[in-house]
Amino acid sequence: QVQLVESGGGLVQAGGSLRLSCAASGRTFNWYSMGWFRQAPGTEREFVAAISWSGDSTDYADAVKGRFTISRDNAKNTVYLQMSSLKPEDTAIYYCAAPGARFYYAARKTEYSYWGQGTQVTVSS
């Protein structure tokens, strides 16, 4: 059974940084792309970033480009989201996600089959 466990959220002032981690288990980690999503109160869950199974390819939402960096350590079965220059509008619950298909670079929310429980990120102004 696939499990995704996020950590690293918290309260930070605007302009600060946080690093989120997502530990995966239950299948061969380096066969699958990974993604980060976020959901603020009263809004739909939105795409933040994705990374291919090898780590060679990444994609970002326009709102976070140049400020966030997704990476992975396949030896540790972990994907990271380094967030810098944080803004109050980045406040949300951040979710790690994984697709069901191996060697497939998932681009849409509907292509992700597994989700973590989420970690809260709050950015104060």
C-alpha cells in the first residue's frame, strides 16, 4: 500500500523559507513521478510543482516559479519542496501526491492517485 507522509510545514514570516519533505513507501519510488499541490481555505486544490521519476524534469506553477524548487532523493524515497521568498498568499495546506502509472510524468491533478495527509504552511505578513 502506497503511503505518503509530509513534514516540514509551519509558521514563517513573509520573505522567509521552509522546506517540505514527503516520505514515500509501499512501492518502488524511483519508478514514479511526484507532485506537490496546495489548497487554501475556500479554494480548489491547485498544482504547485512536479518532478519526473529520475529528477531530470521539473515543472512549476507560474505563481511559484523562481521561488520554489522541487527535488527528490531516490535513495531516501523522499521528495522535497524548498520554498523561498514566501508570501502570505502561499498560505495553504500542502499535499504530496503520486500517480498510479509508473514511468509517467503526471501533469494534471486527476492523474495523481495517491495523496498525503497534508502539512500546513502559514506565512504571516
